[in-house]
Amino acid sequence: QQQVKQSPQSLIVQKGGIPIINCAYENTAFDYFPWYQQFPGKGPALLIAIRPDVSEKKEGRFTISFNKSAKQFSLHIMDSQPGDSATYFCAASSGGATNKLIFGTGTLLAVQP
Amino acid sequence: NAGVMQNPRHLVRRRGQEARLRCSPMKGHSHVYWYRQLPEEGLKFMVYLQKENIIDESGMPKERFSAEFPKEGPSILRIQQVVRGDSAAYFCASSPLAGGDEQFFGPGTRLTVL
């Protein structure tokens, strides 16, 4: 019940395309859903995050769509660029005293020029 | 404002040796998380510490692993008698608030056990 399932495992798009990465969860106590971007040899960097009281959040070219009833959320990258090529992780936490993050398994995105 | 710092960035140990990984949180942050990332996998929570206190160690292996965050100095993740299966990237994240949402990650320490 603590798992966050992420798909696809890898994704290739052309420059300007809109890659979509999906995550699903079971634990209804989760109330914070961030997305992290990780380049090879680097630590994860927070990209955008959402709480379940909204269905969509947009920051620049990155959009999170959230479906509370389906317990799913997704990341859309508009007008993708080769520099967006990285591994993307979704995560979830249930707050409380710890607020530990439960991560998905990651999606390796390649944006071809 | 320096980010989360981790050292060493790369660490090679032989089986049976000890590994010590250090993490200095962002300035003003007093909450530290440690995560482990095995090859081709996502990050797995290990432990959450505040200054001088372990708050949640539910993700720590029962043996050989320990963590501390002293009043002065960096947080330390210690792995005793390392085995090949300990080879992974270990990431530290810090947060300014107790149970705060945003966690800021360091560059990681990549441990290789020969």
C-alpha cells in the first residue's frame, strides 16, 4: 500500500513533443505529490508538486494533472527540449511527523533534436 | 546560499570495511533525510533525523547501518562491514521544517563495494 507505480519505464519523444509520465498510488493518506528531475550523476531536483485539493498545476512548461478518485497523477512536459532529457521520478508523502517520500521507479526521458 | 553538501562524492570500499557518508544540510535546515538508490531503481527512504534525534528509521536495515545528526557538524550515515549489495547511491535531503513538504537533495555519494 506504500507503493507508487510509475510508467513508462522509458520514453523517447521528438523535440517539441509532449511526453506524459503517469503514476498511481494506493495509500489514500498521501497528500503531497512532487515530481523530481534527475540528471546523470546528480541528485534529484524538485520540479513541481501538487496537493489533492486541486486537479491541475502548471509551472512553466511542466503540468501536473491529478485524479483523486482514480488515485493517479501525471506529468506533462510542453514543448519538450533536448535539455529535458533526464530521469523523472514521481513521489508521494502522507505528511505527519516524518513526511518521508515514497518514490516511483523512474522514467528515463530522451528528447531527440 | 549553498545547497545540500555530501562527501565524499565517490567512495570505494572492500567487503568488510566501514563506510562513512557525510551530509551538511542547507543553511537554516535542521531536518535531514537519507535515501538509497540502487541501480535502475527509485530512491528508498532510510532514515529521518533532526538535530540529536532519530525521528524515523523505519527504512534502515536492522544490522550494520546507523545514522546520527549531532548538535554540531554534519549528519553521518555509517555502514559497518560493507557487502557488495550495499553498492548504491546514497542521497541526503534537508528540509527547513519538521515534516516539511519540500526536501532539497544533495548530489549523492556513490558507494562501490569491491
